[in-house]
Amino acid sequence: SVQTVAFDRAGSRMATGAADYEVALWDFAGMSRDHRPFKVLTPLPGHPVSKLAFSPTGGQLLVIPADARFKVFDRDASKEIVTSAKGD
């Protein structure tokens, strides 16, 4: 089930984080008729996603799993930019 949702400032992208450990990225402008996300990733296997946020420019996505580590991805979640150590 979805636990957190984030929208970029323009409202064209949405990220959803779920209890099944997955983050899904949705692009409203490029969405096909099947209404599926364009990208699904598991940032930290075994840990539900508790918080998501886009940067003010929309160029980065902050992902916070339930274990207190965080990761920052580029807009398309194709590149991991930063990963924190546990407890940082």
C-alpha cells in the first residue's frame, strides 16, 4: 500500500512510496493509456518507504526508508546522487 506521495513543483511528476519497499515515478505529461509508472525502484530492500520529496527545482528526489537512512536520486531515478550512512 502507498505510504507517501510527493509532487514536483510543476505538478508534472509524482513519486509514490510504499510498504512493499518500492518507489514508483509517474510522469503525467508522458503517461500512456495503461496508467503505469515509468520507473519503479527499490531503494533499500526490506525497508518500507516512509517519506519522499522533490527538490525545489524538481531535479532531485529525496527518498527516506523506514531505517533512518536517506538517498537522493536524479529526477528520473536513474542515478543515485547521495546515500547516507545509517543514523546520519
